[in-house]
Amino acid sequence: MDEQRLIEIESKIAYQDDTIFQLNDVLCKQQNQIDRLENLTQQLLGRVRDLSENSTVDERPPHY
């Protein structure tokens, strides 16, 4: 293998390593955002359940 070919391969590997690290960072950020959104969804579902439990179904509007 000649020297130039070896340099090209090493450059490609270095570029791929950098790309993998960048993709990993993006993936980690997305996973953190998904975790936050799932937490928020659970909180909102809890609030909706609380509101539905505290309201009465047979309550008539005030104009009746």
C-alpha cells in the first residue's frame, strides 16, 4: 500500500469518527427531549384525570 493511499484511508476514518460523534450528540439531545416530553405528557394526563374526577357529570349550566 502506498503512502498516499494510507493517508486517504486515515482521513476518511477520521472524518467518519467525527461524523459518528456528531450523530451521537444529536441522538442524545433528541433522547433527552423525548424523555422531557414523555414526562410532560404524564403530568398533563394526571391533571386531566384530576379534573375529570373533580367535576360532576350531572351538573347543569347556571342558566337552567
